[in-house]
Amino acid sequence: MGEQVTFAIAAIGAVSFGIGVVFFKDAFRAAVSLIGTLLSVALLFIVLMAPFLAALQVIVYAGAIVVLFLFVIAYLGVRNEVPGRDRLDAMQAVGWIALLGIAAFGVIAVLDSTIGPGVPAPTNTDVGSPAAIGHAFLSDHIIAFEGTSLILLVAAVGAVILAKRAVQLEGGR
């Protein structure tokens, strides 16, 4: 019973902080809300008996990545809004439709998982160990692992190109 309560609190915290990341206008507050989201996910890993993943979540994401975000926010400072209409306003309806679709899939998944006979728990308890994670990444999920690496690389290069273009348009370096 205590695990279920802890899981529910951590899940509500993760979703609440995640909403804060999306809706805070101030980048600093959004980054601090991201820390709350990542720590809530780490707590979920602990409840799911994956302490290695929880430690990685705290050290790598909440520790290193968010500190990097905060450093970049402090380095760039607050930028003034560009006058005129935002080009992304037209995409707001698409975002809301996507959100409703994801929520519908979530409701269907929850209803589908609670109906019918219970499935016995897996007997393998070596789920969150470093050896099991490495084996899963480098054998069963190698295509997804390498695809994710490629997507992250393309995103990093794209961010650098967009930032360079924005600096050039502002008359910077």
C-alpha cells in the first residue's frame, strides 16, 4: 500500500512539474520545474526497484543537464520579445489536438490494463541492474538506441545552427 501511495505522489509530482516546464514563461522557473520533474521520475524508478536508473536520473539529468541549462540561461540573459505576431501561434491548435490524442491513448491504455485477468509478474528481478540495461541496449534495442543517438546529434547541430543564425540577425558575432 505504501508503494502505491509513493508511486501516486511521485507520478502526480512528475506530471505537475512537467506542466510547469511547459507553461512557465520564465526560462529559469521552467528549468527549476524540470529539476522537480526529473527528481519525481527518479523517485518512480526507486519505487519500481530500479535504483541504478534512479541514480543515473539524478546524477546525469537533474545534476549535469539541468545545471548546463541554468548556465546557458544565465549566460544568455533575458531576451526581449520580438515585436509582431509569433509564427508558432498557428501551431497552437495542432499542439492541443496532439495533447488530446495522447490523453486518449493514455486513457485507453489504463482501461485496457485494468480489464481482464491479471498477468503474473515477471520472474526476472535483474531489470534495473547495469548489466541488464547494457545487455538490453546493445542486443535487443540496438536500433532504437542508435536512432536516439542520431536524433540527439541532429538536434544539437540544429540548435547550434539556429542559435548562430539568431545571433547573426541581432548583429552579434
